[in-house]
Amino acid sequence: MTFGRLPLPATLEVFSIDGLTAFRAPAFGAERGVALFVPGFTGSKEDHRFLVALAAEHGWESFSYSQRGQGDSIAPVGVEEYTLEKLAGDAVAVARRIANGRRVHLVGHSLGGLVARAAAIFEPGLFADVTMLCSGPGGQGPEHHQDDAAFVAAHGTLAWWEHNNPQGARDEDEVFVRERAAASSDDNFVGLAAILRDTEDSTDELRATGLPVLIAHGDADDAWPIASQLDMATRLGARYEVIPNAGHLPNIDNPTYTTELLDSFWSSDHPTDHPHDGTTIHSRRT
């Protein structure tokens, strides 16, 4: 059963994995591999609805899921249930379930990038590569989200959304985001806000896994400083790409270009094209 009233690509199948609700799109034609998308702060599987469907058109069996406490996923009680370690453990568990002997192409958006990185560090052999989409090297600092977390702790996630949107929901996307806020866990919001503030930089640990990495963001991304994302790519020896006509949500703003970029990365000969020597940076602006 679908959650909310958001129109979805017809190819998406809805199911759950250990209480985490998920989308699957089977690969068109000959399957080329499997991909998993992890959403960010206040997000859900729906944030990747276009990428999942489009990646399947390129031959990748594709999945996205709502993290614990997001939308209609299982929502354990207690802020302590929403640590980076527990979220990364969920990502690993989902990847294991969908792998079927394949190494998973892992993509994390924003906070989901921190989760994807932690999952890859925990079990690198499970993954083919890692993409951090509009994500940073560590937390955003102690000044970020403190007031929001305090507001949610006192009044709830829906009240927070309504406080920030006094005009109400103006289109079907905003109607869905309001519905998601109403369904999501307050503990999730408070716990994930702490992750965004306080997570330590583990770039060196990700590099040590030897996994190929793509760092990409919209050309108008304003969540993490673009300079810090480029520096992270340099330290990783990662492929670095700028997605045109997109802000912090290239998965929504420019999904076709973003999917083509991911397809290019997943299809590439990683050891030759993107050596981990701290020197190879690819930037494409069109």
C-alpha cells in the first residue's frame, strides 16, 4: 500500500524490509546490477522515486527505503534509537537483503550520505561503490538544527512544518511533505538533528575501504559548503561532479541528469578512471 497521495512512477513496487518501507523498480532488459538509495533528514523513500524508476530504465534493479521513523516506516521509541550507528546498521541490513550475491551500488543523499558512508565503512565488502549526494565530510556544526530540534521536542514534527509553512501546502508535493511530517517520528527528527550537528569526519576511514566514491551536488546546493564537498572529494581521490539546474535536491530538481551521472559512475572502470591517489577530480558543468 502506498503512503500519502503523491503520484509515483508506475514501475515502482511497494514493500517492506524488517518494518522499513521501500520501493523497488525491476531492471528493464538485461539487468546490470543493483542500487540502493538512502534518504536524508526529514526525508523518505519518496525522495528517490524518480531516480529509482530512471535507474531501472538503464538496467539497474533499484531500491529506496524510508529510514526508521520516516513516514510509514517502523518508528522505535526513544531518541537513542536514532543514532548514526543504528541507521547505518539498517542500511547494511537492507543491502544484505537485496544483494543476492551482487555488490550494491550505494547512494546516500544529505544525511543519508553520512549513513551510507558509515555503512560502507562497517561492511565494505557488501558494496560496489558509494555515492554521497549533497553530503559533507562531517556534521554541520553545533549551531545547526538546535532550535528546530528543541521546537520539535516541545511541539512535534507536524507543528514544526506548519510553523515553517504558515501559508499551508500549496501543491501536491507540499501536501505530501505535510503528510510525511505528520506521520514521522519526533524522536527521529531530534536524533537525526544531532547526527547532522555532531558527526565526526570519517573521510579517511571511507578512503581506507578502497571503495570507489562519487561526490556530487547541485550547482546551487546550500546545505554543506560546496568547498567542503570538493575538499572531501580531493581527500578521497573521488570522482567529483556538479549537477546543473539543481539545489540540494538534484534527485527532484534534475533527476534525468542525476541518473545519467550515476549510470556513468556505476558503469565505469573504477580502478582506471578514478584512482584513489588524491588527484583525480572530475567536474562536469553544463
